[in-house]
Amino acid sequence: MIDTIHAVQTPEGVDLALRVAGPVPRALAFAVDLGLQVFGLFGLQVVIALILGFGGTALGLYAIVAFAVIWFYPVGFEVLSQGQTPGKRMLRIRVVHENGTPVGWSASVRRNFLLVADFLPFLYLAGLVSMCMDPSFRRLGDLAAGTLVVHAPE
């Protein structure tokens, strides 16, 4: 039986039991978020094309906005929405620090920017291997940032 509990003891001596989210709910949440990003960027592309046409300015503006959305969508949601992107909220999971405290800006940036390393060599293989080898199902970004993805209390 796989133990999916991450035990934390607070400085006050209180024991916390955090239920760690495995690869399947995390992958489903990622798929939901990716779908929202693609849908939003497609809508933005249509709006920019209607306003500015298809010239270089429109393409440049779209590229800047697309870069910002792809890289900062998860960071912004995780920090400002209690560790949950819309996909994580739908799957009832959240990102927290290893000690159970809410995730901050630096940890969220670190874990999400290292998502690129998790995709290497192809199709999220490094992230999946690190999740399977870690008892708390942490991918490389989580290990570097000191974060966990846990089931959100209801």
C-alpha cells in the first residue's frame, strides 16, 4: 500500500497530516489549465487580429501576451488563489510548502519555471520519474521549490 500522507510537525508541537496528490489528479488539473490557456490565447488572438489586423505589431503583441500567460498563469493563480489554479480547484488539490504553509511567489516561480525540466527528454518523462521515486510524489520543480501538491480540505 502506498502511503500518501506527508506528516508535518509544527513548532507548537501540532502534528499535521497532509494528503499528497498523486500523478493522475495532477495531470488532469494540468490538462484543464492547459485547455483554459489555449482557449484564452485563441480568443485573444482573434481579438488582436480584429483590432490590429495580421501585421507585425499584432504578432509581436500576441507573442508577448502569450509568453506572459504561459509562464505566469500558474504562478499568479497559485499565489493569489490559495495554491490553486482553476484546474487544481476543479480537482480539489492545491500547492503548499512542505511544512503546510501557503505557497509564496518565489517558490511558485521556481516550481513552475522548472516545469520545462520535467518535460525532458519528452512528454513529462523526468517529472513522472521523479514523482514515482519520491514518497510525496514531488516533481523536479517541487523538489527545488520545497513544495507539495496536496488534496485540499473540503
